Amino acid sequence: MIGTAYCEHCKKQVMAKKKGCNHGLHAILSLITGGIWLIVWLLCVITWDDYYCTECGKHVKVGSEEPTCHCPKCKAIIEKDSLFCPHCGFQVEKRCKHCNEKNNLVAHFCKKCGKKLEES
């Protein structure tokens, strides 16, 4: 199974592959124990949630996203929740004065409450 994740080691979005259990070993153990080991095998298949980066092999959390982005003006790396770029001062997002929701700079109305952003 494959997904995407942010790899802290590679510092970028990568493909993440799920590590599987050793089905051959589980089959042999199931035969030796007369089928009792099937319960363990099924639990391994159902609950195994260990993904790794396909580039470096480190453990990653599937669905995680890069905690930073780039400033549209100076291209510096900034935190995703920044309202202003700490390097050039460029306003990255607008906050609605009515509900405090973050909105895109080009938005005219708040995506959460619908109020006009200039008059909020």
C-alpha cells in the first residue's frame, strides 16, 4: 500500500510505502500450531500501520504535510500558519475580523462566515 507523507529526514513530501508482515513465516507458524496462529496473522495484517519513506527508509506518518511553505514574494521558507513573512514582511494571509478565520490574500469574502473581508 502506498501513500504520501512528509519525511522529516528528506525534508520534503515523499511516497510512503507500508511495511508488511512476513506472510511466509505466518503461514508456516499457522500450519505448525494447527491454525491457532491465524489469529495473530490476521491481527498483524489488520493493525499493521508502519509506513516508511521510499527514498531514505525512515518511518513516516502517512497524510502528514510539510510544516512550511514559501513566501509568494521573496520565496523564503516560512511556517504555514504565518500571516506575514518574517523575512520581507509580505502579508501571506488575511484574517477575518469577525470570526478570525485565515483566508487567501485574493479572497473578498471569508470562507467560514461569508462576511466581506474589508468590512469584517
